[in-house]
Amino acid sequence: MSTSANPRVRSFIKTLRKSPQCNGVFNPWYDSDPDNDLDQKGPLIRRSQLRYYLEQRIASARFLLIAEAIGYQGGHFSGMAMTSERILLGHQIDRQIHPDTVFRGHRPQRTSHSAMQPKGFVEPTATIVWGSLLAAGVDPYEFVLWNAFPWHPYKSGHPKGMLTNRTPTPKEMDDARPYLEQFIGLFPYCPIIAIGQKCAVSMEAMEIDCHVVRHPANGGATAFREQTLAIFRQENVAAI
């Protein structure tokens, strides 16, 4: 699959620079993580990987799966929602999750220090979401993963620094709505699946119709898989 430059995708990624200017929010695409990034090229690599990921789905996406916010084990270092470095680096092939299910024609790169996680960070949610859909035979280029709050909210002042996650505040979720609207605008005809009730609340506040499924965390993997695949069958997204 070749990638052609899409000005709408590039424009959208540029808007992500305007993350909330407050403690406890990390912008993967425009900020460096001085304690945990491999080097100063981290933001550039993450922007590039996000661009390839989105551009390769503009013409083929048939569903949007949107969760709450980026986590430190996923998009903080990969640049993509619900996608871990370990997937990109080919260390989850045993789970049938190959790097080229994320994007093709571009060499995936890690941005975290290898001393912390030799195989790259692994995010349980990412493993469940990708693994469930791929195991069911869903074409990975027919769905797009995103977050209602697109940046990484972390616990400012915590001893582990940015290697923490927190729930975005109601104001942060409100401030992120224009960016969610722009993202949805890239895929205007795709039905939306809200992963978890917190994301569903954002959709309701924006008066956006969507399906709602259980978040896979905290024992919700089976419910997430069954509910999501039922929606895919209903919409005839894939022969599953």
C-alpha cells in the first residue's frame, strides 16, 4: 500500500501542536520527554508515524474506534492511539499483530530509551484492541483508532513523572472537542464506536451518534471483543 501526501491529514496534525498549556499534559508530536525519550528526534518520529497511519486509512476506513486519552505505554512513544512500541517493533507477532498492520512503506521506530523496556513499551489496551480485531479477520485498514482527548494526561509531581496516566478533567475534555471534530471530519462517513463510557459522554455532549462498547481494561476484554465484533457484523465491515 503506497502513501500519498494528504494535505488534510498534515493540516490536522499541525493543529495538534496546540495542546493545553498546563502541567500534566504531554504532547507526543511536538514535545520531547527529556527523561524517557531516546533522543530529541522523538516528536518528529511520532509525527511521521501518525501521518503514515492516518494517510493510509483515508480511502479505506469504514469505522472509527475512539477511547478517552493517550497512555504512556501507547501513544506517548508510538504517536498513535492504542498502539504500542512493542507492536511497531514486531514483538507481538506471536499474537498475530504485525507491524505492517499499523502502516506500510515506512520503517517503524521506537522513541523511548531501550534501557527501560528493551522490546519497547507494551500497552494492554493496545494488545487487546488490535489482537481482538485482527483475530476476527477485520482488515486493519478498515478501522482507525483515536482518542477524544488526543494528548497524554499524566500525574504532574508524581515520582514516575510522565510514566503515569490520569483521567482528563472535564474542562480538558471540553477543550479537546474541536480537535475531535476535526479528526472525525477526516473520515466523515465512518460510523463511530466509543470505547468506554467516558468517551461516550464526550460524544453525547457533541451530539454525535455513536455505538458504545465496554472498555477492555479492568476485565472488560471479552465484553469489548463481543460488542465490537457484533457492531462490525451489523455494519458488514468485514466477513467475520
